[in-house]
Amino acid sequence: MECPNKSVNLKACNCTYPCGKKGNCCTCVKYHRSLGQLPACYFPDDAEKTYDRSIAYFISLYQQGRIR
């Protein structure tokens, strides 16, 4: 499904992983939820580059004060 907001979404997307879901937030969120993960946009840029999308990693970053 094509996203009518894709060009706007791409401006805010910090995902560095090459995939076909980039800019299509609905598809991206659905995909990551199915894996028990969060999408890249939930993570700071340096943390996103680890490709660790786990909820546990997100929580650890939050507890460190790296996510507000």
C-alpha cells in the first residue's frame, strides 16, 4: 500500500537500514510490532545505528536518560 505522507515521513525518518518500508510509517510500525520491536524513530540516531530495535534496549536508553 502506498502512503500519501511518504515524502513528509521520509524527512523525519532516521532509519539507516535499507528496506522498502522507509517512509511508510503504518507498515513499518506494524512490521516491528509483529517482531516485538520498536521502529528506528523511537531511538536516538547513534542508538538506531546498532539496529537493536528491542523494547529492552529502548527501556535501557530511557533509564539512562537518553530518551525523553
